[in-house]
Amino acid sequence: MSQQFNIETVEAAAANPDVEQPWAELGLKEDEYARIREILGRRPTAAELAMYSVMWSEHCSYKSSKVHLRQFGDKLTDEMKKNLMVGIGENAGVTDLGDDWAVTFKVESHNHPSFVEPHQGAATGIGGIVRDIISMGARPVAVMDPLRFGAVEHPDTARVVHGVVAGIGGYGNSLGLPNIGGEVRFDASYQGNPLVNALAVGVLKHEDLRLANASGVGNKVVLFGARTGGDGIGGASVLASESFDDGGKPAKRPSVQVGDPFAEKVLIECCLELFRDSLVEGIQDLGAAGISCATSELASNGEGGMRVELTDVLLRDSTLTPGEILMSESQERMMAVVTPENAERFEAVMAKWDVEYSWLGEVTGDGRLVITWDGETIVDVDPRTVAHDGPVYERPYHRPAWLDDVQADTFRASAAGRDLPQDGPALKAALLELMSAPNMADTSWITKQYDRYVRGNTALASPDDAGVIRVDETTGMGVAVSTDCNDRFAYLDPYTGAQASLAESYRNVTTSGAVPLAVTDCLNFGSPEDPEVMWQFAEAVRGLADACQELGIPVTGGNVSLYNQTGGVAIHPTPTVGVLGRFDDVARRTPSGFGPDADGQAIYLLGTTADELDGSEFARLRGHLGGLPPKLDLAREKLLGELLINASRDGMIDAAHDLAGGGLAATLSEMVLRFGVGARIVLDEVCERDGVDTFTALFSESQARAAVAVPRTEEVRFTDMTTARGFPVARIGVVDAASESLEVQGQFTLPIAQLHQAWEATLPKHFG
């Protein structure tokens, strides 16, 4: 190995305390650098400075958010803990499914890299979240992708969309993982900060569970997978902690990581064989902060320390400095702890899968992380100070003064809310306009680029409300997963908006028939140094923690992505929420549309409708964003979920769809579009009971509502169940396969073919 640079040892750093160091260029604040010197009792070496800079970045340390995230643990009840095997703090949360099965899932962001280089940024986002799942001892079984892009007509949006979709599809398809759902939204607030949130799901037996810790003095530390290169040096960890300037350039532009899905596919199988034969004592994927993260977290979580020889790292680029090797975020790498007795068997597995590896060092008992270069010590730190005891900021925050005016500007009182469509032709035109809008239109231009059914265990996938995967082929047990976020509601009121995002994801899982068990979240916000943005974040976290407590489901893990803003203008608050639920048997899942055998079934609307159009998709069509989001009743959301689960399990419903963006108009449209089966709708009872006009009945976005199709033989049983629980329900129509249209009696008849043509044309028109 012939690197041409000087190596700074710990001894040299101690002997030369006044050497100037580029701490600011590495993203550290002056007081943070001073604290590092205080912790070490000396000046850090160049390698130590590199480690602290990436591990104390916002992306890795959560230094601005952890004081608020503690609520997820503080508000955790005994009931919420009963299925929780691993919670916040590990690579991914793990939930007990029963019958010795467990599931792990998590959502993370790869936002800034996906703006700089959309294809690789999105691809490595999928790769990184999948490795989090592997590191828990699980086999990855599915992915999802909640996405936010800029205005659909902006000239740069196509660049980002094409790159991101190709990156997600190319990596996920190559791994052989079905992409079972997600979201796609367009809004100008994301123009310079698109959001690429990636979720992965994995399954494991209880005995396969692995944690990221280095224990057992004398156990060996090994790095395996791809070689370490110069791609992604400080990439996610530094780039995700920076905002963009007006030209869309980050303050620092590290290279974006480059992924190799075929190398990761081999790595998955290699790891699963290691787990099956119990050949590793602890394991950690290498994502953000690379070797810096893997060594410090393994050592910090363990019982002793670790000693590593950095010259033993296999490199793709021999010119890398020790600091660059520590910070590199090259993909498809894992670090493990192996007993000496298992070393030979470990090497045999590596040989079988043709995976490169290098033994780097061993676990020690001194509580120190020591890294050497050709035997010279270049890092000597307490690993907890790197991985867990970094800065914690209680950022100042306050409610924005402008929010009063925004909330007072209701849709009904605005010019946009006057002269709303009331007669049949106008309502029909409004429905067509709604369903052809970019945020409501058919997303199959995107989802057809993903394999949704590979591996043969997909029971439901996009465009159904939730993705459903079979876990146990013998019993049919499986899981449903949904992701959602209403950023418009969160902009109007972050507390209620975050709860609405959770409620919608929760409803999607229950409409499929699954029992909600766990939550993961990806909290995307602007700069934490802006007190108004920090208030939005604090309120959203408080809202989610309170809602999880009331619904009785825990947050098991997730991600915070801050500094999503350009030129001082932040994105809308975007708390993406994933909910996971359990099926005893996925054969009982409920699709979200009227099936070909549903002719003559009754259509019921569960819940009540109020005049709640602020922040709605119809208001978006009219260029309006103001007022207050719809009111939430989480107790009613929970009761609705129980009704949908019981009705599905007992065969009372053959289709179910939640009401969310676009209201009843969007739900009925999507239900007839799903399989091309028509329906006749009568809204008189809903309008009279709830005191709303036909327009409001169709386009309001009141919460805790769902539409279901009930076989005639089950109507009495179904209505008896809702009556016994005191839940409002109205019979609003019948499935009419022969009509091949959506008819709202007394108002309009819209042929499904015409609706489908408008719905499917939008994304291809913009993106080809």
C-alpha cells in the first residue's frame, strides 16, 4: 500500500496542540470543536476529527431533534410494548408477529443526494434501508417509496423524477424485492429539495435476531462486502446536514454514493447464511458515516472496546487518506464481530458467496476505540463520545407569526371558495379535474417500472390502500404496510397534520383488514436553526407521540431529515408515517376496489362528513392553502379500524377504501377504476343527515371515514355491528357492473372509460 501522505498519530497531535484544523469545513461549529478537544484532553488527530465531524452531523447524531424524539419513549405504555421486541435506537425496530415470527421495518431519507444525483441518490437510499433490515438478522421481503417532487411543470422536475424512479426501480428490481406501495406528490415547496424516503420490510424468526454491538474480549472484527472507495465521502452524513443556496448548490457537495444492487443481493444471501449458522455475534451495516459509524456504534453498544488496523481495509482507491477511509460511504459493506472459533467457518461462507473480507482487529476490554495505521495509533477515543454522547441542542422555537393569517384564510371565505360547482355538469367536470390533477392521477407510469410481485408473496400492492406481504407460507400469516403524509395539513397545523398523516396510514392498514402493530416515521423539515421550522418539528413530534399513545401503537424507529430548504425557504413540514399491521391469513385481505363479482353489493359510507375543505385537494386545484385542517377524533379512528378489521375477518365486506385526499369523490373514483366496475350513488341521506350540500359531500376531507362494499347477504350483520358500536353509517349506493360508469343520481353519469382516460394521462403527458 503506497499512499502518499503524512499520517498524524495521537502522539503527534498531543505534542502539537496549536495546529490549525479544518473543523468548520467539515461541518463542525466552533464550540463543538472545542468540546472535542475537551473530551480528548488534547487536539484531535486528522482521523479523529473526521470521525467526530460525520458522527456529530445532524444526520447521524440527531442533535437538534433527540430532545423531542424522547417523547416516543416517554409516552410508551405497557400495552404498546407488548409486541415490541426491539425499539428505537437500533438499526430498525422489530415487532413480534407470533408463532416465532417477527417483522422489522423502517423508513429513512436520502433527500439531498437524490437532488444532486437523482439516480444514484435514490438507488443507494433503497440499498441503505435494505442493509438496515439485513443487520437485524432479517430477510428483506419488500420496499416502499414515499416521494415528493417540485411543481410538475417545472423544467427541472423531469430530471429528478426520471432519475429517482429509475434508481429505485433499478436497485429494487435487481435485488428481487417487490415494491408494494408509497406515495408521489408534487408541490413547488419541494423544487430544490425533493424528498426520497425509502422503506423496507424484513421477516425473521425470533432466534435470528441480531443487534449492533461488539462484545466478547478477543472476538474478531471483520469488514466484508464491497471495497472502500472515494464515493460518498461524508455524503449522506454531511450533505444531509446542509441546506441549499438559491442556485440549488449545497454548501458542501461531497460525491454521492454509487450502488451495486447485484453485490448487495449476494451480500443479503451471505448474511442470511451467517445468521442461520450463528457465525456472527454482532453486525452493523455501513451507511452514513461508513467505518466511523460502524466501529464507534459497535464498540459503544458493546461491553468493552475495539482495536482496528485501518491499513487492512480493502480499497478501490489507494490514494484515500485515513480520514477519508473512515468517512467513505461506499455501499454494500457490513461489519461483524466473530468469535475466533467461528473465523474459519465465516471465511468458508465468504468463499462460497465470493464476498471479499478483511479482518480488521478485535474486541478489547478497555472501553476505548483504538484505530491504527501501520501500527501507529491515529484514533484513541471513548466510542460513546463519538456515537452516542455527542451534542444535544435545545433549539429555540416559536409559533410563526404568519400562521394566524394563514389559518384565518379559510377556503370558504376566500375567492377560490366562492361559486363552487353545484349542478350535475359542473360537479362532473370538477371530479374529472380532480382525478387528472398530478397528485390524484394514476401513478402506474411509475409503479410499472417496479416489480411488485417478485418472490410470489405479494397479496396486495399499489394502487391498493396498503401493500400486503405473506410471511408464513404454511399458515398464510402476513403483514400490511402503508405510508402517508399530508404536508398541506401539516403546514396549516403541524400537530394536527402529523396526526392526520398517522391516521390515514392507520386507516389504510385497517381497510385492508390488518391489525395495526407498529409505526415508523421519516420527519422531513427545513433548518432547525430557524425557530419557526423548529416549532413545526416540535409540534409534529408531539402530535405523533400523542396519537400513537391514543391509538396504542409504538414508534419502533425511523429517521429525521433536516435542512430541507433552498435560499432560506423551507419545504412544507413533511412527517411521513408508515404503519405496519398483522394478518392471521392474507387470504382474508380486502382489496380497495369493486371486484368483478361485486355486482349488486351495497355501498356504505362509514363516518360523518363536515364542511372541511381547508388544505384539501380541491382547494389545491384552486390555488388555495389556508384555514385549519379537518378535526381529528382518534378514538373514532380506532373504532373505525376495529369495525373494518372485524368486517374483513368475518367476510362482511368485499372491498374497502379509506377517505382521504380528494374525499368521497376520489374514493369512489378509485374504487370503480380499480377493476373497471361501475357504481350508482345516492347522496341524499348523507347530505340530509350531516347538513352538507352535494359538493361538500363529494369533496370534503373529513377524517375517520371509509367506503365499503357489502354483499346483500351480509347487510343486516354489518349494520347491526355498526349500530351496536354507535358508529354512523349510511347506505349510499350499489355496485353496478353493467353500467360501466360512476353515477351520482340526480347529478351526473361519468363513464369509467372517460374517467380512466383523464386519470391515466397526466404523468405520461409530463414525463413521457
